[in-house]
Amino acid sequence: MPDSEIKNNYEPKIVAFFCNWCTYTAADLAGVSRLKYAPNVRVIRIMCSGRVDPQFILQAFASGADGVLIGGCHPGDCHYSEGNYKMLRRFRLLKRMLKSLGIAEKRLRLEWISASEGEKVKSVINEMVEQLKVLGPLAIPQSLDKINEELKEIPEEEIREEEPAHA
Ligand code: FES
């Protein structure tokens, strides 16, 4: 099959980690309201965006995801006080790490989406799918698996508390 045909038929896979209290509920609202978003996303419900370990993200890419989306409560609205700020710090760190691996920044996205923002869930997912289609399938750098393994060896506190709160 020619490259152009592969690209035309390409449907990116997105793994989404959605906070139970906001973005997951918003995704549910989008469904109930019949707001159509692309079916390319597999949603994993978590209790707080702060629960997303960097390893989950690397694992998602290593397992074939073309993009990873994280949805959390707006700043100041986290049910666990600072979980979303912690996620933001990890997100910045991960962006730098992915960049050094040659993985495009747009493959990882963090959005604050409250429970009432079903429309935003739809627009973020649809936009991300279009961006990933332009980027094409992710060619996994072989080093990703190695880094993923190394990350398992690092104590959790070292990954989580690298910067002061309220970045
Ligand atoms: S409870 Fe939603 S981001 Fe923390």
C-alpha cells in the first residue's frame, strides 16, 4: 500500500486519562448530549489527574498509543487540593523528556475540563485526532522501553516532588 494511502486511512489511537470528578463526567455529558467526538480515544478513569504517574504515559506510548490526553479539574478545583498542580509539573517534565526522544510535543496534551464542559471534551478530542493525523503514526524510539524500565527504578518521591507547588 502506498504511503499516501496509509496516511489517508490512518486512524490515530489516543489514550485518555480523565479525572473522575470533572473530565470523565464531562465526557459522559458529551455522550448523553449526543455531542459527537472521534471514536479514536480510549478513556481511563482516574480519581485525580495527580494520580497519573509518568510511567503510565510512557507505557501508553510504548504500547502503541499515538497520543496521550490527560484531563483534570481546573486550577483551584481539584478535589484533592493540589493533584492537578502536581500533574502540571510532571507534564512539563514529560514534555521535555519526550522532546529529547524525538516525540512531537503535540502527542501529549493536558487540559483542564470541568464536569459541565462536554463541548470542550468534544473539541479537544477532535482537534487532537486531526493533529495526530497530520503527524502520522508514532514510530516508537527503541530507547522508550529502556527509559520506561529505568523509571520503574526511581523512587516515586523523586519523580513527584521535583519543583515547588503552584507552578
Ligand atoms: S480531583 Fe480532578 S484533578 Fe484532582
